[in-house]
Amino acid sequence: MRQFLLALNLLAGGFLTACAPEPPAATLVSTPTLPPSVTYTISPSATPTRASTTTPSMTPTPSASPTPDPCDISQAGPLTILDDDTYFSFGPTSNEMDRALVAAYPEWEAFRQVVFTDPWTAGGVFDQASFGGPEYGVNPAILMISVMMRLNWVIPNDGNMYLRAVQAAKEMFPHYVAYYTEEQVRSAYPHIGNAATYSLYRFFGKDEDRLHKWCTIYGEMFGAKYPLKH
């Protein structure tokens, strides 16, 4: 009897279980996957590195060498204050000589000498007197300064500059020829470098200080446009 009741209870329980409504199946909710954690490393802001500027070393500029004095009579070697070509050249013109002369000695502005019926200025006188055909020849500005130095730049009382200019040219030219053609003369004056310099050296009585002064005056008056040496 007890077994019967046990079996009956089991059947009843199974029936009730079968007839009872089943609970809805649980919906599996997927757990969202968290993204992997990201670790941020905050670097300190880069401080821009200032490019080092190398200050160029200041190389001292060598001071310019002084321009040698073309009239220096103490120069090493034989003395040459002008070229032979310059000695026979035709410049400056008579007008240029007048301007230079009057700028230094205004009293010469009114000077006139009548030669061959024409009134000549001082520049005109030396321009005409400087070349005498085959007898003599010398640059007119070289001649003018040479004669003026002898006159101490004073107008002579008789006013005859043409005669004095011709006489001076005739005095200078033979010295040039002697040095140029005679070995004996060159050997006797080894400290003189060429015929043109020798001509002036002898004209001034071998006075080197006068020669230097002549060269300096020429340079101031005409040297920029008509240099003594090329």
C-alpha cells in the first residue's frame, strides 16, 4: 500500500510538472566587452631647443698699406720719378696748365706775352716752347714747373717767359740724350734709374730735395690725369 501511494505521488508530481507552464528561457545578455584599457603617457611638452648661433669670430681686417710716395727719393734701387714716355708726352693742354697755375698762383691769370704777333698765356708759352724740332723736346708741364721753380713762381720783370722756356728746354734735353746714349754717364750715376729722371736731376744741380719738390708739385697739379709713371 505504501509503495502504491509513493508511486502515485511520483506520477502526480510528474504530471504537475509537465502541465505547469515553463518559464521563459532566460535570454543571455552578453556582457559588453570593455575596450582594453589604454594607458596614456603624458610626456612633458617638448621645449624647443634654440639653435645655437655661432658668433663668427671677427677676423681683424688688415689695415691698408699706405700708398707709396711716387716722389720718394729714398726708395730702394735706382731713383726713377718719371717714365721716359712721360718726358716726351703732349699732355696737359695749355688750358689745363693755365687752370692749374692760376689756382696755385692767381697773379698769373692776367699774364700775356706776345709771340709771333699773338698774345699767349703762360700755358700757351710753355706749350709752344716745349718742342723745338730735332733740337730739343720735353713735356710742356714738366718744362713749366721746372722754369717756375727757378723763378720762384714770380713773373719776371721783362715778361719774357718764352725765351726762358726755350732756354730751359735746350738745357734739359742734352742731359736726357747723354744718359740715354752714353754708358759712361749711366755708370757715373748708378743711383739714377732712367734718362728722364737724370735730365731733371742735372737741371736742378743734382739737388735731390729740389727734385722731390718738383715731383710733388707736378703730382698736385697734374698727377691725377697725367701720372708721371704708368
